[in-house]
Amino acid sequence: MSMNLDSRMIACLGAVPALVASSALAVPLVTINSKTFDLAQFSGASVTYRTNADGGQVTFDGKLWDNEVGVDLFTLGELASGQFGSDPGDQVSLNNRSTPDWLQLNYGTPQPVLAGAEFVVFEITSSSSGVDLEGTSWKIGFNGGTPVAVNPLDVSHFPGPNGVEDTNMAVLDLADFGLNPGDSISTVYIENIDSGSGTSDPDFIFAGLTNVPAPAPLALLGMGMAGLARRRRA
């Protein structure tokens, strides 16, 4: 049986959705409050921090938060300490006020900054209605650059799903730190700021780049062919 060009194209398109879906399933993506993270960025990553031997007061605590939203084993505390007792050590707290504590996310492979990418930090909040002072009592720097205090305008309140802990969610424009598409990030440094009160001990849970790769060429080809087929039929 012979086929014209349109019917051959439509027949080929039948295989495209399965291939695209298979490719998508292989990408470990998680979406948290409308921000999507490719968890592959944490392959080989680790978190270092100021130790007690250096006068630090960094502590860890097990939380439900990471299990609820699907980032278990990739929270800052887990990348630093593995397990906290029988519960994941997913929260890392910077407690020393007189000499600031710090933590640093060290990527196993430098992460390229894609167009539109942001860096997002989640910090456990004691408030159930809005951003508390602890949520802005810290500074951040990239690739060894001078840390800059987080802008309160970049921080919002994120109610935890199903009763899981609420967080202060900081969404950072990388251009504000001199990082543009084509650059890469190797390290992320976070230090607490003494606010003059007991709120100087932020509790960090998760942070990462919202780098989501563009659709694979096969997916783009499929969408283009589908569009052409629709125009032909019209």
C-alpha cells in the first residue's frame, strides 16, 4: 500500500510521544512550589561546614520536609552528614552568632547557568503566616565571591504540604551575582548574620539551581512535525 507524504509523517509521529516520555522519565526532576529542579545536579555534590573544632555550632536535625516533596538524600543536611540518628539529617542549622557559622555546597561537576535559571534556597520558618526574621538572617556567595545579604524582597513564605514544616523560600536572580547564561557554578557559600536576636540561627533544608534542560531535539522534531501535519490537514 502506498502512502503520501502527510500519512507517512503522521505514522512516524505515533512513535514520538513514547520516546519523548521515556526520555523525560529518565530525568530526575522535582517541582517545589512551582520551581523545578533537576536532581542530577547533585551527583557527586557535598556540603562542608564550620566544625565545632573551629568554634562552630552547626547542628543537624531530621525533618519530614524532604520526604514529602521528594528530595530525600539531596537536602543540604544530608549532603553534609548523611543520616541524623534514625532519621535523615536533612536540616542544617547555623547557630553561632558571635562568629558566624557557614556551610558550602560543593558541586561534583560545575553546573552551567542556563537562560532563565534561578538559585532557590529553602529555610525552615517558625512562622505559619509569613517570612520571619530568621529567613533573612543570612548571606550567600557563589564561586568564592564575596557573600551578599539576602534581599528580603526575594524571600516569600511557602506553606509546607500536608502539615510538613513551612519554609522561607528565597528565589535569587543569578544576574545579581554576576552570573549569566554560559557561566557555571562550582560552589555556593551561605553564612548566618547576627541580627541581634535569637533569630540568627537559620535552618536550611534544600537549595539548588532551577536548571531544566531544553526539550531534546527529538521532542522538538516531534512538535514541529505535529504542527506541520495540522497545517496540512487544515
